[in-house]
Amino acid sequence: MLLVHAPFSPTPASLPTVAIVVERLKLAKRLWRGVAEDGTEFGFELEKPLRHGDCVYESPMARYFIAQVPESLLEVSLDLPPSAAAGVGWAVGNLHLELMAEAQRLLTPDDKAARQLFDRLGLSYRPVEAVFRPGRFVRGTTPASPPPDELGASHRH
């Protein structure tokens, strides 16, 4: 078993990539074990949790990356006025639900409470499957905008 303490920047070599497929709740932990798609076993003892896309190991034969499992989410299009989008964010947070914002959409887990909230607010939404990273808020209007701000899955008052 290979022990990982932190992600790193891979070398520019053109090695094949191997995924370590992980569910979001496990990925949020700092101590866990995982198995790559090629059967390589990893132990993770991390200072801070890993994220989808992090490179965690490189051998002469391959690079190993974290691949978070997509999950059922609800998508609200951001074709609304900024004040309405802020109101949606506040309402979702007021129910203590998690939220992720991309350049063109808001995402929250597909939950009965979220569906009821969106129905009550008269919002159009649709179910989607995607990688969910709560606390990720992209600035700008296009996916090619600068890197997102990461607030994390929890916050302090």
C-alpha cells in the first residue's frame, strides 16, 4: 500500500492516468484508504482533504488522480438577476443545505427539502448528475474565468 500525505503537481511527461474513484463524503476525510482502477492500494493520511482532480502519486508507468463520483444534484440556471441569485443562495443556506456555484448555474444535492424550496420560490430547476464540491464559487460569467474561490464545506460564524 502506498501512503499519501498531500497532492502534488505532476511532471509534464505524457504518462497514462489512473483514477482513484472516491465518493464526496469519503473524500472530505483526512484518513482513509482507496484502491485505484488498476488495483493499486493507497492509504491517505492528509493534513487537509483532497479534491477532485488532485494528483496523488506518480510512478514510472502512470499518474494517479482523484476522481470524485458524480452524484444526483439539482441545477438552477443563473439566468436570473444577481439579487435573485443571491436570494436563492441565502434560502438554500438558511435550510443548512450545501451549495456550489458555477459560471452559469447553482447546484445543490437532490433533496426533498431543496425541491420544496425551489417549488415554493417558483424557480425552474432540473436534476443533473455531476461532481459536487460544496463551497466552490466561480467568479465571472464563463467557465474559462479565473480559478474558483473555495469556501469549503463548513464555515464559522
